[in-house]
Amino acid sequence: MKWKSHRECTRAIAEDLGLPKEPMLEGCVYPDRVGMKKYGKGVYIEGVAMHYPHHKETDQRIKTMILRLRKKILKGEQPDPFVLGCLCHLIQDRVVFPHSDERFEEFERAVAEYRIKEEWRKEPIPLVDGAILWQLPRILRLDNPNDPEAALKEGYKESLLILKSLLQDPNLPRKFQPIYEETKKKLEARKKLRYAYWLLTYLNPLAPLNALLDGRAISQRNIVKRYGHVKRNAARKGWISIFAALLCWGLFGSGPFGLLCLMPFIGQILTAWFEVPKELMRNLEWFNFEKDEAKR
Ligand SMILES: [Zn+2]
């Protein structure tokens, strides 16, 4: 996308969301400024590379940036509008052909002929929760490869949808509160099962590997989030356990050692009784489940 189009979209978004316009407009062209070969490597915004070639693996960069910014928002920090501008740039770049496509330049020029229409800004934009992370490939898909005006609209709408969703209230929406309370109560009641999980998963030689996969669960103090994270990597921990046990039996013919390696597998089966509904699973990184979580 040309700078003119980036600015056109981002200006409207800043106004729509009541964000500081100047730093956002600066941010929305910054990745192209530093994205040329002559600037070399080492330009990072929120840990995401902006240097050449920033037009590669853009979806992953967008996802990482969203996650980092959301983490700050959950801690009560305000995201930097300049960084939001950079994020807009990456999103908007996805509505035109990739640089390598021969139609890229002509199409980019055609898009720059158009302006944001007032009527587009009146259309409602949904608010998406943590589901936005796995919906990204669909949201960022190139939808209008032959219509420059529709591409500009797409750039505006997609970056607005993502920014609006990213900047929403950090606390768990009221509609999820009852599910959360119920899940918390159930997990608290499963004390023996919880102990069994940790003992089976960690009293064996695979403990260091499992600790890596359980990193987030271990650092998490909220019980629902902790067991949500435990469940997320359960399959991986289970496979490692089976693989290690087979290795022990096959290679070393060690029966007791193999059995020890199989313990985490049983631990992972137990996670089936840690029920965390999908509404909470997809929002482990998206909301503070308790009001005072940010301060802890
Ligand atoms: Zn770019």
C-alpha cells in the first residue's frame, strides 16, 4: 500500500477510536521507512521486526504484536499510539498483492486514487474477543484483488476491527462471568486430582521438558488460567511421555525407567477432568479473569 493510503485509513481509525492522530500517522508509515535494505537489521517495535523484509510472514508479526500489546493492556498500561500505527501498517499491507506479484505496483497506485467514504465509517464493526487470534488468517485474507476501492475499504475495516478488539476492556465481559465462577469452583473442588496431575507430571525424568511446556501454567496464579494452560499443552506432554517410554523399553530394555517415563502420560489423561469451557480457553491471554489480576 502507498503511504497516502496508509495515512488515509489510519487517520479515519484514529478519529473513530479517539486516539492521538499524529503519532499514529507517523507509525503507519514507519515500517516502510525502516523496511529498506539500507537500514539493515535490528529495527524492532514491541519485539517485532520491522526491518527488511517486513513484508514477509506478516501474519505472524501481526499476531505477535497483538499478543504483546494485549498483555500490556491487561496490566493496565496504555499502548503507544505510534506502535498502534505500525500495527495498522502491517494489517493494511495485507490488502494488496505481495511485493513479489507483478500486479503489485499498478494495483497500489490504483488504490491510492481512492478516499475513505463517510458511509463506510457508519457501518458497525464487531468486537471480537481472544478468538481474533485464530481468526486472523481469515480476517487478513486478500479479499479484493481486483477492486482497488474495495481494497482500501478492506484495509480500513480490518485494521479498525483489530484495533477496536485489541483496545477493548481488559476485564472478563459480564456474559462470561457465570461460566468463570462455575469453572473456578469446580477446579477448586478437584484438589486430589490437581495434586495427582503435578505429581505424575513432575516426579519423573521428563520433569524439565514438562516444565518448559507448563511454563505459563506454573507462573499463573489464577486457577482457571493455570489449568487452561495445563490443558493447552496436554497432547504435547502426552506424546513426549509415550515416546520416551518406548525409547526406554526399545533401546535400553529398561522396564522401570520406561514406566517412570509413562507417568506424565497418565497425568495428561487426568487433565480431561479439569473442565475449562472454550469461551475461557480462547481468552486466557485476552482478559483479566479477576478484577485485581492486573496488580498481582
Ligand atoms: Zn509496508
